[in-house]
Amino acid sequence: MSKAVLEVKHLHQYFEKGTPNENHALKDINLTLNQGDFVAIIGGNGAGKSTLLNSVAGSLPVNYGQVKIDGQDVTYQNVNKRAKLISRVFQDPKQGTATLLTVEENLSLALKRGSWRNFWTRGVKHNERQLFKAKLTSLGLGLEDRLGAEIGLLSGGQRQAVTLLMATILQPSLLLLDEHTAALDPQTSATVMELTDKIVQEQHLTTLMITHNMADASSTATGWSCWITGASWWIFKEMKRPA
Ligand SMILES: Nc1ncnc2c1ncn2[C@@H]1O[C@H](COP(=O)(O)OP(=O)(O)O)[C@@H](O)[C@H]1O
Ligand SMILES: [Mg+2]
């Protein structure tokens, strides 16, 4: 039997509970992702997509229900504690990277996930540089020649591709993609989506992707997709899962 990586059980989230403006944003959400599942969740503005991702990532305290990752109950763990298990790529390419650091320095930070804030000093080791070069080459965007460039000088798509590498360089238990192609032009968005599929498949990553783009959701090669409305979910397309 496949191992459950993410289990969301009877999750409810309210905003402004007990006031006239009370908003029951998530109602009894139940979701299980097994090892290697790539699930896309689609929904319009205000459907509750970010609320769900924030609940899983720990940036929003859970009102009712339970979140388990790798079998551990993380419902009351904060973001930093969960960061050992979760990597997240945001809509804004600037959010996952340090603008004034170089591409290789950003990747070097990603190798020290969880502990870098206190201990990271500038400088990249030779063997790290070789690893980054190989990883960047595999993206096919020519970024292996930009290792020493400030990441702020890259285009949005290039930067988001590096962010994806940073998020996956240490094999997270769970990868969260938060409308990570939404800020890109259609062609760049398609390229980043292709890279996403490639990385997810190569590393057999368990991935939850939020999107409002129907095409992105239905093109994931390994997963299935759900529609979220806050109150209900419909899995509308089941695709082949990795063997
Ligand atoms: N911090 C907040 N305070 C009050 N209401 C919020 C907050 N965040 C989200 N909401 C409300 O919760 C609902 C779901 O929002 P959200 O999860 O951001 O939707 P989506 O990401 O699908 O666009 C919306 O009605 C939104 O207005
Ligand atoms: Mg949102």
C-alpha cells in the first residue's frame, strides 16, 4: 500500500469567527496525498485555495481538524518546524529567493534549509558549485552560465525555475506550489510548468499545486485534480499515477 504523505482531516477554517462578518472559508476538507501523487487544486478567486495551503504549511493556525505529514500530527506545529518537511514555491518569484545574492548563493542557502538563517556565510564550495551546475544544466535554460549573477537580474521565469530547484534540492516530503506560474506570461508559464512536471516525476515528489489555470491542472503528468469551492471538492480528472 502507498504511504500517505499528507492527510488533511475534517479541516475547517473561519475568518472573523463570532462576528457579523464571519466567513467559513473551508468546510470539512478531507484530502490524502500518497507518496508520488501530484494533485492540482483549481478554484476561482476566494475559493479557499490559499487558506488551504496556508493551513498545510502552518502559516495559518487550524481552527478545527487535523493535518498530518509523513504520519506526524503537525496541526499545532509552526511554519519553521514544518519547514523541514515542506517546500513551498509562491506566486511571486521574489518571495522564494534573496534578490541581492547570486544564483549559486541562493542555491547554497537552499541546501541548508531550516538552519541557514543562523549559520550561513557567503561563499560556495567547489563540490556544491558542481552540483548546482548539473542541476541548472538539466533545466535547459542556459542558467548554468549565470551561477555568479545576482538573482534579481534574472527574468521572472528564470528566477521561478531557480526557485523550483531550491525548493526541491533537498527532496522535501511535500512540495506546495502556490499558483507558482500565475505571475508569468503564458509561454514562460508553460515552460515553468514543464520543468515542474519533470522535477516532480524525476524525484517522485508528492506535490500539491494550487492554480486557477485549468490547463495547468489538467496537464500534470502524474496526478489528478480537484476543484475547490470551499464547501466541496470534485476530482474531475484522474490521470496515471507513477508506478
Ligand atoms: N486574512 C483573512 N481575513 C479575512 N478573510 C480572509 C482572509 N484570508 C482569506 N479570507 C477570505 O477567505 C476566503 C478564501 O480566501 P483565499 O483562501 O485567499 O481564496 P483563494 O486563494 O482561493 O483566492 C475568501 O472569502 C477571503 O475573502
Ligand atoms: Mg489565493
